[in-house]
Amino acid sequence: MDEMRKKIIIQEINSWKESRMLPEQYCNYLLALYGQGELPPSKSNETASK
């Protein structure tokens, strides 16, 4: 898959996660799928760790 397309998809999934359009578990699964197993840090993870 094209890297630009992956980046756009990942950004869209992150926006779904932040707006709670999909359950967090689904978003995490999709992020792992499109990120090839790497879960990029999200804003919700950063605030939870503080």
C-alpha cells in the first residue's frame, strides 16, 4: 500500500478514536493493522500517562 495512503488512513482512524466514533479497541486494532503492528502514540495515551 502506498505510504501516503497509509498515513491518511491512520490519521482518520486516530480522529475516529478521539471523537469516539468507534470503540477504542477497534481503533487500536485498525491502527495495528495499518501500522504493521506498530501502535503510534495517540493523544489519549499521552494524557492518560500524565
